[in-house]
Amino acid sequence: MVTREIVSVTDLVTFLLYINVFTDPVKTLIDFTEQFQNGYSGYERFIGMLDVMPDIEDAKDAEPLEQVQGNICFQDVSFRYEKEHDAVLQHINLEVPAGKYVALVGPSGIGKSTLCSLIPRFYEVTDGRITVDGKDIRRLQLKSLRDNIGVVQQDVYLFAGTVYDNIAYGRPGASREEVMEAAKNANAHTFIMELPHGYDTDIGQRGVKLSGGQKQRLSIARVFLKNPPILIFDEATSALDNESEKVVQESLEKLAANRTTFVIAHRLTTIRNAQQILVLTEQGIEEQGTHEELLEKMVFMQACII
Ligand SMILES: Nc1ncnc2c1ncn2[C@@H]1O[C@H](COP(=O)(O)OP(=O)(O)OP(=O)(O)O)[C@@H](O)[C@H]1O
Ligand SMILES: [Mg+2]
């Protein structure tokens, strides 16, 4: 149109300038609307989360759990996750004296992790009762109960942040020396020092990747720092190589000394070192005893069958 002299060059340039001036605020407006929507829905989710009431709360006359010995007792405990579901655990009776190292074994999905999550009251028992030092856990203050129980979970959860923060989370307010001491006890100090920034290495989403065994040792260090009289260790089912398995095993045994310890065991070495082994089946706790006793029983049973 310029070449045919329908539009003059000055008009064209003016037009283009106007268009720019006009579209800029429109773009800004669109960007803003999008951001506003994102922010608003995020805020709504946040408020929704804050509004959730915990299922389990302190009883009115709950007492604190003090000077814990660590005697744990299950009395006819049954549990189901939802009313319409089948019971996962039925009529479990179990007594674990203070300081004992107990291994829990059984097929996958039978309810080993579930049984252990009842002790810190992550779920409420459907029937029966669980006592710690003779006190029903439903009559204890949740915080004081959980302060006395250390849990190393099957899949370790690490937070975005530094190695140091992740260990210190075990006991907020611990000094740097205490954190390092805990890491040494958990056999984690050496590999932490080899990371690019030592204890200040970021292990967040974009941070360095840790192996399964290393993650587990970090979470053991957390529990060393917390130093609780009762310990629950859900052994990772994912295979660790022999070397890390040995190190994790060592740290676990050091940690278990002088505490009531529940280990959900998947490895023979863990089972062999336990003072008491519980075999969980669909019928409940089927067998109890030390490794030798259970082996003898098996040999005896096999002899009977033959
Ligand atoms: N949060 C949950 N809600 C509903 N059902 C669940 C929940 N967690 C576990 N279950 C069910 O309870 C049963 C026992 O699960 P649990 O995790 O205790 O098994 P497990 O013995 O620890 O197995 P594994 O050795 O594989 O870790 C399973 O049938 C499982 O599907
Ligand atoms: Mg489990």
C-alpha cells in the first residue's frame, strides 16, 4: 500500500507505534489475570490445609509421658484403616520389655508398618489398647508420646535444604557439634564430608542426589540427635548394595543399644541379631522367639512332616 501510495510512510510508522502502545497494557493485563488466578487458587489450597482438623487429638485429661522406660504392650489390638475396609490387624497381643531389640517379619502387605505406626498414634486402634510403661497411649499427651519415639521410615523423607538442616530437624535447637556427633554415630560423617560443600550441601530438588543407603543414614543421624527411648525402624525394602547394607546395619545396631527397638526386618542379618523375632501372618503373631529357637522349631516341624 506504501508502494501504491495508498498509505504514506509516516502513517504506517505512526500506526505501528500506536499498536505497540495499545498492546502493551493488554499484555500486562492478561499476565496479571493469570498470576492473580494462580495466586488465588494457591491461597485457597493453603487455607483449606489449615482448616483440616487432626483426627487424633489429646484427651481432655491427657498426662505427659515422663521418665520413659520403654515397656510396650499391645492388648488385644485390632485395627482397620476405614470402616468399610477389612481389618489389617486382628487381636494382636504383644509385650516388649524395655530395652529389647525386636524384629518383626512377615510377608509384604501384611501390616508390619501399620502395627508400628499405631505406637506413635499416627492412627487410632479400632479395638483393644496399647500401653507404654503401663499407660494407655490414648491418655497421654501426643507431643510427649511422639517426643519419646524415634522413627526411621521405609522411604526416607528428606526436605529441600542442606544436609545440616535435614539432620538438625531431629532436634531443633541442637548445636553444630551435636549434629556432627550424630552424623558420626550414624556412619554418615565421611560421605557428608565428601559432598561438594560438606554439611552445607544442598540436597533439595536441584541439589545433589544421595543413594538409598546414604539417605537412610541421614535419617538415622536424625534419630541419634533426637535420642528417644523408643525406636521404630522400618527397613527399606529397596535393595542396598552389600557395603551400604553393612554400614546401615552397623549404625542401626549402635542406635538400638539401650532402647526399646522395633525393627521391621527384610534382611537376614537384622533378623539374626534381634533378641526376639515376631512373625506376623494373617492369623496375627504366629511365632515368637530368637533366631535359633525359630530355626529349631522349623527343623522340628519339618521332621514332623517327614
Ligand atoms: N494409609 C492406608 N490406607 C488404607 N490402607 C492402607 C494404608 N496403608 C496401608 N494400607 C493397607 O494395609 C495393609 C498393610 O500394609 P502395611 O504397609 O502395613 O504392610 P507391610 O507389612 O508394611 O508391607 P511391606 O513389607 O511391603 O512394607 C495393606 O493391605 C495395605 O494396602
Ligand atoms: Mg512396610
